[in-house]
Amino acid sequence: MLPINDVAAKLGLSPAEIVSYGTDKAKIKLESIGNERKGKLVLVTAMSPSPAGEGKTTTSIGLADALNRIGRNACVALREPSMGPVFGMKGGGAGGGKAQLTPADEINLHFTGDFHAVSAAHNLLAATLDNHIHFGNELGVDVRQILWERVMDCNDRSLRQIVVGLGGSLGGVPRESRFDITAASEITAIMALATSLDDLRERLSRLVLARTQSGEEVTTRDVKAEGSLAVLLKQALLPNLVQTGEGSPAIIHSGPFANIAHGTSSVLGTWAGLNRSEIVIQEAGFGADLGAEKFLNIFCPVAEVAPSLVVLVCTVRAMRYHGGVDKADIAQPNLQAVEKGLANPLSHIENLRAFGLPVVVVLNQRHDDSKEELDFIFKRFESEGVAAVGHTCFADGGAGGEDMAHKIAGMLDTSNGQVVKTSYRIDDPLKAKIEKICTQVYGADGVNFESKALKTLNMLQDKGYGKSRICMAKTQYSFSDNAALVGRPKDFHINIREVRLAAGAGFVIPISGEVMTMPGLARTPNLEKIDLNEKGEPVLF
């Protein structure tokens, strides 16, 4: 690893412009971010994934390393990994093989304490609300309509539904409650969207905590807690700076869920990269129907940025899966399934072009990809007029991505400033915005709203939230809301069973299907493999 001061120097940052956390991590001071935004932004998204994942993070890191190897000045902007899944089933979020961040163990665990700060702020707010109810409930909070529960950055299924307030008159008011994982906290989403300390404080003040019996909202401002929350979160708002295994700058900041939130790193982190490097590689979670859609409809308007290019990560394995192969067999060559499964990435490309953006397909190649399958895929993309290139960054690091880097750099050099054509107008009614996403992006024939969801939508529209953006929650494995409908499904409707408000983040969340906000541990969780080696160093996997 390079000393963090040397990594900062690659972004033109002096030691006085960062806050060092030891010799290998730092935070970028807000006043050092700048406001020129002179670099070009590359969005990394993917086809609908297989259950094994397709390597967006590995591709993003490998692309940054490869661009720097060919003489371009690039950095990568990624979300902070949630600690819970590291010990559970998902594993880390720092890339893989020879295309990963360092120090990976610290990035995946406590890092610079940002997630802990969010947990503390979130739970302080929950305690403040309960305290208000205990001491007379002057605001008239209906304890059956408390919307702000507690969080922790650990997988624990036993806390999904609990009872609090037991223990007599000094133990609070008994009621049902729950814990979510910290990445699902609305404060995490706010940290990724806030543009300044003042904006952070204002967004925190708008958080809706509960409702009264008459249906009035109770907010952070009502319980006078926004100042304390801002103090807890002040340091966490600073973007984090680390490096890849090849010394490329990496800005890692905030970690909102990609299902009930928008699933990408922070506005401030993006600005820091764009102001201080030629090219910023930024990943959005899940497939393009979720991650890219939210990035373009939510993140870009807030950040006032637009990607110059979109990278669609694909794998042969995922094409086999979307061609109908069972997940247990997706490592076996199957040209017929690949031919059928190509409908999935081609549909994502069509959607991305509808946003007005150029697209390049990047094939994350594996040892089990057959030459016959690869030749067929590249010829098919060529026949469709789609730029496509492969990489082997997992196995070979930046050297395995030089073809990819040359292709993307060439496209960037000939691209003009882009303007995102959003899926809806901000003045559209909430219901119309949802319908436009479902029909135009997912390809649904229509939307079925359950009565509860429709009632909430009408209430939010009437209460002045009509200009909120839409943050869809559905399965990542299909364009539809049915994970079993792989490939490019037809003749389906999206079913919205519930609608939630994220007033501080500025979006409304239509929920299709079940949304898990507190993961559980697997039968054989990763925690059984984690230990210290003979030198006292952590070994995660």
C-alpha cells in the first residue's frame, strides 16, 4: 500500500486537506472537495444478475486500475460495505481477486466509523421519540403508528419483530417494534444525498417518525433532535479515501440499500472525484432496471451530474441463467441458453439508451466461459450496434482490463456533455411516476395498486409530497416483481402492496413483494471462517 498522503496527492490533495486515519485511510475535508466538476462520470451497472452476482464492484475497481495503467487519471467511487453481510452470507464489498480495495478487512468492518455514527444517530432519534411519549406525549403520538424503529449493523433475524417498553412504569410504553440493518436506515440514504452540512441538517429535520391519532406527522424537528443528529454525523459526512490494490484512489462513502434506497455512493464523494480526477467510475447496485434507474432518476438530479457513458456488466454465467439454466448448473457451457439469455442485457441497453446515454457492454470473463459462447456473444452485440469488450481483472488486475480501458477512454474522448432524459417529470403525480417506471423501464403492461398502497399514495399527494422522486423496491433478479421470471418477461403487471415515505431522502418507496430490511445469518455463516492469523492480522475469507 501507498501512504495515504501519496494517494491523496494523486487527487491533488495536500495533507492539510484530508483527515488521516492512520497511514492507509483518510477523510476528505468538505472545504477541499471543490466545485469545478471537470471530470467525466462513468456509471457501472449490470444486466439482471444471477444469484451469484456478476462482479460490478470488481469491474469498477479493475477499470479504474486499467485506466491509470494506460495513462489516464481515474478514481473509483463506491458504497461502504455493510458489516452485517460480511459475517453472514454475502461476504465483503471491496471487490475480489486482484481487483479489490485495500485495506479490505477494515473497509469491510469498522472502517472510519461511518456506519456506527449512523446507528448512533438513528437510535438516538428513536430513544428521543420514546422519551417524549414517556414524559406525557405532548405531541399526541399514536403508539400504534410509530414509523421510526431501531437499527444495528449486524444480521439478526430475532430482532425483526420485538416488543419494547417492558419493565414497569420506568421502562417506557410497551409496544411492538423492530430492528433494521443500518444500511436500511433512511439516515444512510440521507448521508449519500446530502450536499452540505446545512443540507444534512435540513434533511434530518424532515424525517417522519410517527403519526398522531388524527394523522398528523411527527418529525425530527418536532422533537428538537436535528441538531444533535447533525453533531453525531458531522465527521461521517466527509468522504473516505482509500486505494485499490494497484494504488488507484478510491472514494468510499455511505452505503444505502439498493432495494428500499437508491444504492450508490455519496453525492459529496462523486463531486470530490469529478473535481480532482479526469474520470470517475461509480457503481450503482443491482441490475440496470433498479440501480441505474435510481441513479439516473434520483441521484443525478440531486447531484446535478450526468454520466458520459454507462458500462453494462455482463457475464456468460448470467446469460445462461436468464436463458433458463438452473442456478446449480450455470457454470456449465450452454450456447443455446446464452442465445436465449441475451434478451436480458439487450433490453437493459434499450432502456439505458432511452435515458439518452451511450452504453458499452463489459463482459466479466471467467475460466468456465467457452470460446464458442464468447464468440457468439461478441458477434451478437456487434450486430446490434453495441460496443462490447471483455476483461479478466479478477485474475489479472488492471492488466486484464487494458482493452476495456482503451475502449472506454476512446468513447469518453468522443462523447459530449450528456443530459439525462429522466423517466418522469418531477411534477407528475406520484401514481403516474410509478406507472412510467414500471411500463417504460420494466416493460410491464400496467401496475396493480393494493388499496392500502393507493390510500397512502393519495394521502402523500394531498400532504404536499407529490414532487418526491420514486425509489422502487422489487426483486433484482427479474424485470418483473417475480424472481422466477428470468430473461425478458412479457405480459405481466407490477403489484404494489405498500408505499413508504422517506421525506428526508426526498423519495417515496413503492414496495412490490417482500422487502427484507434485517438479514439473518446463514446456516453456515462466514463468521465461522473469520479469524486472526499467527501475526494477529484478520483473515476474512
